[in-house]
Amino acid sequence: MEHIKIIREFHPRIEKEMVFRQIQCFPDSPVYEEIEDTFHDIEKNMLELCEPAGIMALGKIPAGYLQQEREAIYVLVTIGSKLSALSTKKFSEGDYVQGMLIDAVADSLLFSLEADIIRELRHICLAWKKGISQRLEAPHDLSMHIQAEALRQTNAGKLLGLKLSSGYMFQPIKTICSIYLTSDNEHQFKAQHDCRNCPNAECLLRHVEPLKIRIINDKEKETVVSMADGTLLEAIQTQTDTIPSPCGGQGICGKCRIQVLEGYLPITSKDQELFTDNELADGWRLACRAVPGEDLTIRLKWRNEAEISIQTNFCKGSGIPPSGISSNQMKQSGQYGFAIDIGTTTLAVQLISLETGICIDTGTRLNSQRIHGADVITRIQASINGKCKEFMEQIRSDLWQSMEILCKKHNISIKNIRRIAIAGNTVMIHLLMGYPCDGLGKVPFTPYRINSLQISGRKLFPETDYRTDLLIYPGISAFVGADIVSGLCALHMAEEEPIQLLIDLGTNGEMVLGNKNKLLVSSTAAGPAFEGGNITRGTGSVPGAISKAHLENRSLDIQTIQGHAPVGICGTGVIELAAELVRNGEMDETGRLKDHWFESGFPVALDPQGEQICLTQKDIREIQLAKAAVRSGIEVLLANYGITADQVDLVYVAGGFGYQLDYEKAIVIGMFPAAFSEKLQTVGNSSLRGAAELLCNPKIMRKAAKTAALAEEINLSADPAFQEAYMEAMFFEE
Amino acid sequence: MAIIQEISEYLQKGRAKNVKALVQQALDEGIDPKEILNKGLLNGMMIIGGKFKRNEIFVPEVLVAARAMNAGITILKPKLVEVGNEPIGRVVIGTVEGDLHDIGKNLVGMMLQGAGFEVIDLGVDVKPEVFIEKAEDENADIICMSALLTTTMTNMQNVIDMLKDQNLRNKYIIMVGGAPVNESFAQEIGADYYTPDAASAAETAKDAVLK
Ligand code: B12
Ligand code: FES
């Protein structure tokens, strides 16, 4: 086994907020704008001068440093010496502003590599079958001399050209050394830096001072909480008012919004994704992401409109494009592009700077075609029956409008749009391109065209510049489309050794299992139940939807989205209820409710009209079919791959619904194998992320083509094992 | 004189372009370059330094002002050489051997320049003998050493000891600084001055050479 790994693939990025904090430049500074101008002048050049490289090695911390000799992974990461050299040069020329900024930008770039490193480390740990129990840094955890061990054991002198000074500092200076103690528990992964363990109380990047937060709630009542660390949401929830956080503080649902009345609260990337510039200027922030650096006065108040949140987020380690810069600082020059995800119901369009890879803004809208049918099958039918051209025009105009709005909002000329990258399911791409859908509607389900496309943007959007390229990801089959290939690229699934599983929990239930050597795909007809469809009192993820349930001693506790009066049950709620009913014996494992609930259904809550919201026997059958489809799909894929569930290293759950799902409950009802318990990870809109990556790096198209070619489709309905697995997966048991 | 006052004020606001134009104008008007330097540029920097020390302004304002000062000096320099203007003192500055942290040192250098010193920057990872050689070559008044690591701060002692060995200790004013350094450490190793930040470093240096 190879125990030294060199890492060359990084996604360095500049976090403006961190840079400005480091040089202590805040928006109220009289020279803020001037510094900002300089920042934008140099920003682009900085990324070019950044030469990231990293190395990890499994080695030993010799006895003498800690109580005894310990096994550890040494990690060194650097951005090279060009930026520091430029900073020094600027200082010597008397351009202190640039000198200082470049240095801070270099630090930001260096720290941004951490996300890539953590992701690599995660994979290496899987490959080496190690867990991480603690992260150590010189000189507070180990003496500075450990840096000499790090150099020796990683062989980074030879492999990366690093040197050590007599004071045990690495050259280039922009190098960080971190050391991770290993453990035998593969599931342990305590690798994140924690400011609380660092004795450097003056660090400008530190986040732990106790602060006073004055809170005015919606009834104008005032309270003061103090916070030492953690997020604003945690401080508020533990010390005073409740504040809705349906996504569990992931910065996705946008429900924990608060307004800052006094004091400065930094804008996070999530804030930029969810708020408009005006809202940001008015002080709107997400409490769950907020780590205040000074005393604040805030107002608790949330918007009440019944909106379904559209998924545009993505979580996996890191990657381009990060959001960093708020739009009003954007100039009208430069090159930009759009990353687009065409969903059956919703469209997501992301405006991205091609020079920095920074996501400037994201726009979402509903797909206008949906009035002609909610799912792909009805769309195929309508298209065959003469709607082909209308659909094509509709989607193009939807997308064009979204792009125009974003350009206007950020004062960017259409001429500066140089590239558009698109992902979407096979049917959506057919409709976009105006391809005939005949083959998609009948056995053996053959697409008209499935390969990738690289054409002039003018073909679809005549008003774009003649230089605009348009890229569309390749698909795999009629059922597994470009959106999945895009997600696979974003997750690097077809490039790595560990065996990973991607499940898109939508109506089509696409799944992909494998690694760089073998990739199996399939899709399973999960139906609309996960989105609240076909459920008697089912509803989408709207305020008031019952989303959490806990049953103990015959007393049922429920939670609704945003804490509103209950209006119905959303997909997550249905799964939670089913799990609680089985756990408490109110329903047997075949899915039959106890006799006294059988007729009327299990009472869950009263709606504002005083009517009983029940989970009926029929609802349970619906969810049973949906979860059985998912589970049997997984089982058949595993069987075809020739492995068991515990041989899968990581499981990604994509799709809007996956975000709020309590995986343990999904395991209780048998939707996922129990062996997945520690491995399930939510990834959100991986398709949009893949499109963004392709936009920034068109070479990814080669990778995409390889991935699509590697994929082998398993047709579930034709697989006799599927029927059997399906029947077995009907039971509500682990 | 109004224009000199204006130079100082524009400098404090960090307006490099205005400072440049006004310095040129002042020269054209035949004003003594020394006066432009001392009462315009350096006076402006002194006010900025004071404000910084009193926490009235932050690093960015200082940087912008210093950049404007530098723009002015660039224009003034040839004239200053002509009239034979002498800086108030010469400083060699560097980060000690084994240490590569340079931002603190750079800021100290910047403020010293703003106080009217000629600053010779030796860079980082500077060996004790290099500090001494350069100080001798440049006929320096002050040696400034910066260290950010506990493992490297002891190298300051080496420089001082080496100076003593060569019987040069009393020829130089020695100043030390950096995050882990403090007053008592400075005394222990036999340095002359320690200051916690760049603005007070410039003030202290000025007082020391004028004494
Ligand atoms: C920025 C920084 C870095 C940057 C380098 C930036 C650069 N180009 O210099 C990076 C991220 C690369 C870095 C890396 C490391 N760093 Co570092 N770094 C810092 C940090 C956060 C700020 C230093 C700085 O630039 N401050 C801003 C300037 C303006 O302030 P200053 O340097 O203190 O200077 C002011 C005064 O001290 C004074 N002054 C300075 N010099 C002089 C000289 C004279 C004569 C006078 C009068 C005054 C004076 O005036 C200055 C201006 O007001 C400090 C923490 C801290 N708060 O100091 C740690 C710190 C210095 N680093 C530290 C360490 C340990 C490291 C690493 C070893 C961490 C690691 N495990 O990887 C690495 C080593 C990297 C390597 N190559 O091997 C430690 C040192 C601990 C110790 N006691 O020895 C510190 C103290 C942080 C900590 N507590 O952990 N670091
Ligand atoms: S809790 Fe903050 S956005 Fe969901």
C-alpha cells in the first residue's frame, strides 16, 4: 500500500471577508472603497500566482513529543512562493496597500485549501482504513521540531521542494503543517480546526470572544444573551426565543433569518446565496451561519410567505465556485458564465465569474412547462402530441429571462457572457434542444441523442455574444441523464478508489454505485410520495408542513416547518411518522395499522380549521411502495456489483427532499440498509454544482464523457431479482 | 504655507494623486524640498501614526496614507539629494534567523520611513553576522529585529552578543519586537527598546536618535 500521497488538485479561492478582516478593514472605514478597488485590481492575478500543492503521509510521531509514540498522518500544504515574493516587492516599492493585501489574500488562499485537504484526507482514511481522533498543530500541541519530522516523513523536500529554516519554519512561508492522530475507528473524523483549542487569543481570525447580543423579538420584547462561541442561532435557541431552523442550521432553508439593527455581522457565503443585495444591506443574515465578531442588536422576524424552497445548494467538502463577492462591487468588464440545472419542476441558474470562479448570484424559477404535466412521462406524451416546439421555446425563454435578470441585477453586459454550461435530465435536454421524444416514450427507451454538446450559444440564445460557448453534459440513458453525470463529476465519484453510492431522491430515483473502475446506474420509480404527492393530507415543504414526529408513551410530538399551525404532512413527516408508528408497535412490520386506526387513520394533528390531519392506511401503502422502490434498487445494484452494503464507503443523498431527512428514521423503516447509518451524507443540488465546475473548467467534459462511458445501466424492471427484492423491501423493518 | 498644509491633509486622507500633484506644484513654486518633506509629508505621517496609536484609526488608513507619502517622496527625492538633505537617521531592519514572518517587520519599516528615517530592509531569515555587516556598511544608527516565533526570538540575543564580542554594542541603538517579544525579554537580552506596535516604534526611534 502506498502511504504517501501528493495532492495537486485544489480549488483555491479568495475569501474577501477574511482578507478584509485580517487587515482590519471594515465597511465603515473611510478608506474601505479605496482598499476594495485595489483588492479587485489584484484579485485575478492572485489566483494565477497561487501554486497549490499538498502531500500527506502516514507516519509516526516519535516518542518524546506526546506521552508515547503515536501513529499519525502528516499533512503539508502550500501555495508556493510567488505571492509572498510579490508582497515583499510591493512593500519595497512603497505600495504598502498592495503589499499588505497580497499577503492577506495569500493567507486566504492558503486557508481555502483546507477544504480540499479535508476531503482528500477523508478519502485517504477510507482507503487506509483509518479514523482521525485529533488534529494537532505546532507549536501549541507539539513542539516546533515536529515540522522537521513532517518534512522527513512526507519526503516533501524532494517531492514538493519544501525547505526548513533553522527556526523550523517551512519555506515557502505560505505553508501549513497539520498532523492528525489516527484511530482504528474508521468512522471517526475529527479533523476540523477548532479555534477554541488555540491559545492565540489575539488571532484576527479567531471566533470565540464572549459577546453581548441584544435581541428584539416580533412582539418588541427585548432580551440580552451572551455568546462565547458557536453560532447566533445556537445562542438564541439555547438562551431565549425559539427561531425556526428546519434545515438544522445548514444554511439552506433560509428560515432562521434575522435582521441586524446595530453592529456589524459579516456576510457569509450562504447569506449571499439566499439574500438579495438590498436585503443584505438592510442587515438580513442567517442566524445559523452567523458568527458575530462584535456586540450586536438584532431583530427576530421572519417572512411568512408560503414558498417552497428551491434547492441550489450543494455540500461536499469544497470546490468551485464559492460565493464570495457581493455584486455591487462587480465591474462591467471581465468574463462571466452561467451554470444551469434544468429540473422537471424547477430551474436553477448561477452567474459565475470565469476569472475567479466566484459565484455571483443564483436565480431560480419554476419550469413553465409544468402546466403541461408534472412529471417527465406526461411531458414526453405532450411533446409527441405536438408540443415539441412550444416546449423548446418555453424552456429557452425561461432560461433567457433568468440570465437577463441576473445580468441586469449585477450590471453585467450580455456581451461579457462567454460560456454557458447546462445539466438536466434526459427528457429536459430533449425538450431544450427540440429533439423528438418518440424513442423516450416506449420500450426500449432510446434517446434521440445522449452525447455531450459543445455548440455556439447563439444556437439557443440568439442574443448572446458570437464567442459564447454552450456546453451540455452527456447523459447515460433515457432515465439517467446529464444531471446525474454532472453530479458524478462534482462528487468525483468516477475518479476515486472508494466505492460510493449516489441516490437522487426524486420521482425517478436515480442511483449510481461504484468507483473509478466500475460504475453501475439505474433508476427506480419512487413516485411522488417523497414530495408529499398521493398522500391524503400530503403537502410540499411549505410552512406548517409536519416534518418531524416523535412518539413516546402514546403521546405524539410533532414539529412543523417554521413552527406554523399544521397544514399537512410533507415527505419527511410521512417517513418520520411511519418510523415512530413501527417503533411503538402502532403499526406492524407489514405496514398494517392497529385495528383502531385502520379505518380512520392515525391522528396526527388538528389543522387551523379544527379538522383532524391523519396518516391513513392508504398513505402508508404509498410510502411503502416508494421506500421499497428505493431499497430494492439499492439491493439490486449492490448484488450486480457483487458487494454488500457495508462495503460501500460513502452514500450521497441528493435532491431537495434529502435535506431534511432524519437518516436514522429512514433506516428504521428499511428505506436504507442499516449498514449505511454512518455513511449517509446530504449533497443537495449536485447537478448544478457539476454544471458550475464544467463552466469554470471545460476540460471536465472529457472526464464527463469518460464517466458516461464507464457507466453501465441496470434495467430494474427487466431484472428478476428486482421483483423479489421489491417484495422483501415492502416490510417496515431494518 | 497653505500648500504644505494641504499636502499633509491629503496625505492623511491617503490621496496619492493629489499629494503627488501638490508636491510637484510646491517644487515649481520654489518651496524648499526639506520643508515639503518635513512639514508636509512627514508631518502628515506623524499625525496618522498618533491616531493609529490611540486606536482612532486602523491599519488600512495607515497603509493608504503611507502609500501617498511614498508617492510624494518619489517626486521629492532627486531634489532632496540636490540640496543634500540628510535623513534623521539610518536603520537596518530584518526578521531574525530561522523566522520568515515579515508583515510586522514591513510595517515597522514603513512607519520608520514615515518618521524620516532611511530604512535598509534586510528581509527575513537574517543571520546575526549579516545584521552587523550591513549596519557597519550602511553606517546605521539603529538595528531593528523582528521575531514571531518563540523558537527564533532567542536569535536576537545572538546578534547582541556578537556585537558585544566585536566591541560594537554601544555604536548602535537596538530595537526589538514581534508578537512573542515583550519589555522584560528585551531587557533580559540587553536590547535598548521594545515597542508593541509600528507607530510607537517610529516615535521611539525618533526620540532615541534625537536624544
Ligand atoms: C499571519 C501569520 C502567519 C502567516 C505568515 C504571514 C507573513 N507573511 O508573515 C502564515 C499563515 C503563513 C503563518 C504560518 C505559520 N505560523 Co504564523 N502567524 C501569523 C499571525 C496570525 C500574524 C502575524 C502577522 O503578520 N501579524 C500582523 C503584524 C502587523 O503584526 P506583528 O507581526 O505582530 O508585528 C507588529 C508588532 O509585533 C510590532 N513588531 C514586529 N516586529 C517588530 C520589530 C521591531 C523592532 C519593533 C520595535 C516592533 C515590531 O510591530 C508590528 C506592527 O504593529 C501570528 C499570530 C499573531 N497574532 O501574531 C501567527 C504566529 C506568529 N504563527 C505561528 C505559527 C506557529 C505558525 C506556523 C508554524 C503554524 C503551523 N503549525 O503551520 C506556520 C509556519 C509556517 C511555515 N512556513 O512553516 C505562531 C508562533 C507561536 C510561537 N509562540 O512561536 C503565531 C504567534 C500564532 C500562534 N499563536 O499560533 N503564520
Ligand atoms: S436554519 Fe438557517 S437556513 Fe435553515
